[in-house]
Amino acid sequence: DALLTSLELVGDRSRIGTIVAFDRVEELGVLAIRSQRSKDRLADLVQLYEQGKLLIHVSRTFSLSEAAEAHRTVESGHVRGKVVLRIDQP
């Protein structure tokens, strides 16, 4: 449902991506975002962020000791954006 709502809200379909509805990508004209976890992929994402081409909304940051609370926050379904766990260095 979120993908269809995005189509109604965003004029340029090339700016919409999905991480789950790969079977509808061609039909809807959106991007397929496949998980490619690697050092090179992370470097590419950092570069896009630095160029201002990748915007990330951080909803809330928790310390590692608050991981259980962070998990409950995500499970509540009322989070817009990313929840970040911060690992503090001594």
C-alpha cells in the first residue's frame, strides 16, 4: 500500500524505490532497491549522501544501552525515518 500511496504523492516515479515489490517495478516504473551489503556499496551510498543525492531522515538516536527501547519504538509502527543505535567510545 505504501508504494501505491507514493505513486500518488510523488510526480517523478524514478524517485520512488521499493525493497520488496520487485514483481511490480516494471509495471509501475519505479526503482528496485536490492540489498547489496558490501564495503563498495556502502562507499557508493556515502558518496551519494555527501553529494546531497541521498537524504536520510533520522527519527531518533539511542545509545546501545537503550537498544531494547529502540526496538520497542520501531515495533510501535509510529516511526518516520530511521532509528539509530549509537555506540559510544570510551
